[in-house]
Amino acid sequence: MKIRKAIFDDIISINNIYNQSISSNISTADILPTPISKRKKWFKDHVKENYPIFVAEINNEVIGWISLSPYRPGRLALKQTAEVSYLIRKDYQKIGIGTKLMNLIIEKSSQYGFKNIFAILLDRNIASIKLLENMGFEKWAFLPKVANFDGIECGQFYYGKRICD
């Protein structure tokens, strides 16, 4: 497996992995697929604002990604804090790829000027909760019953980690 900085040509793979995760109702609060036009804008905004996106690939095929995104854009006092998002293609989950991507983003975060990173996840995403706790993230917040999937409500956790002082 190879991890590298994402390039624009990775957009389709990144979006496919994201959209694949929607049907689980565990990995994202989105319930409709993200159009490629929205993903292109997301990518360009990340590159323009210096928020990194990395991909994991096997045999030149993108099988996972991780990114840092602005937290409350425009509020300069929060500029040292970023949200981490990550997804692994279903057929490559539970073999350590998420851990490798998270190790990389933790290592690189301070180079981008971040002192804090956090993830927002649904309370039933047990695999991500375990990953984050194993990586030293702590539960910073809980929002009960904020997501509704066809009448089934669940909450969101904020898991955070201080990267440097």
C-alpha cells in the first residue's frame, strides 16, 4: 500500500468511496449521493486553502482517503483547529488502512499549522470510535438524536486530539 497526496484525478475514486458509505447509515449523515461537481469544488477549496487530502492506493487504485477541513471557516481564532474525515472502500476495511492514514494525518497536522484535530461521527460508528480512541483521541462532545435516518435517530460524537502546544 502507498499513501500519497491526492491529485485532482483522484476525485472520482474519492467520491465513489464517499458515496459507497452512504447506504450504511453509519459513516456519514448524508443520505443522498454527493454529485461529482460538489466533490470537485471540495477538492479545489482544500487545495486553495492548504487543507491536505491524502489517498491510500493499492496497485494504483485508490482504496481510501483522509482529509483535514476548516472548522468554522472565517473565524480566525479557530484556524489552528481542523476536522479530519476519512473513508475506506468497503472491500478494504478492517485491515489497518484507516490507522495508517490517521497516523499520517496526525504526523502532518502541525506542518499545516494545526494544534487540534477532531472527527465528527455518528454514535453507532463503532469501528471509527475504536480507531479514534486507539489513536489517542478523546470524546470532546456528544449531540444526542441529531441525525434521523428514516425515523431512526442517532447522535453525533466529536472526538478530538491535541497535536501540539
